[in-house]
Amino acid sequence: MEFLLFMHIVGVVLFLGNIIITAFWKMRADQTGNRELIHSAAKNVMLADFVFTIPGLLLIITSGVWMAVRTGYLISGFNWLTLSLILFVLTGVLWAGVLLPLQRKMIRLSAQTEENEFNTEAYRRVSWLWMIFGTIATLLPVLILYLMIGKGFF
């Protein structure tokens, strides 16, 4: 059980660490106004999601389900686990349905081509939406982390 908990925590660190750090580096790149740096950061946000966020998610889900089954936690009734799962699904919906499409659009808008001149205003709008929804998609897992640590309040 200790190994499962360790793997669960590793998954949380990968997941939360990546979504916080990639937002920081993307914001720093945006502040420079350097199109090449902005484009590189936008592409690397997407890459980091596949290298860190997805493995973190897989560790969280597999170890979490395994621990819940081993300890006899039921997903019946409303408790910290069911609330956490609801928030986790909501985070996934935001990531897959909103953030990934916005990330793809930021990559396209910042891509350097001869026919595509950098539309700073369009990029800023998309980036602003990404930050708003990204903040929500970051705060939800932070709340889940609180629920995971303070299980007893329900």
C-alpha cells in the first residue's frame, strides 16, 4: 500500500508541477514579445502535457483506483472521494475540451510562415483565455489535493 501511495504522490507531483510550471514559462515567454520564443513556449507546453501531465494522470488514476479498491472505499454517497472524482473529471473536460484546442491555436497563431504575419492581438486573446481556463484547471486539482490530504471532512 505504501508503494501505491508513493506512486499516487509521484503522479500528483508530475501533474500539478507540470501545469503550474508550464504556465509560468509560457507567461514569461509571452512577456518578451519575441515571436520565436513565444512559439517555442507554446509548442513546449503541448509537449510537456504529453511528457509529464499524461503520465501523471495515468499514475494518479491507476494508483488511486487500486488504493480505493484495496481500502474498501466505495463511490456510493457523497464523500471526499466522489467530490474529488467529480472535480478530476471536470479538470479533464477543461483540459481536453478547452485548453488543448487553445494550445493548438496559440501554436498556429505564433507559427512563423511567410504568409502568416504574427497577429499579436489574436494571440493575446487566445492566450488570455488559456490563462483563465488554465487557472481554473489548476485550482481544481489543488482543491482535490486538499481533499486527498484532509479526507475526514465528509
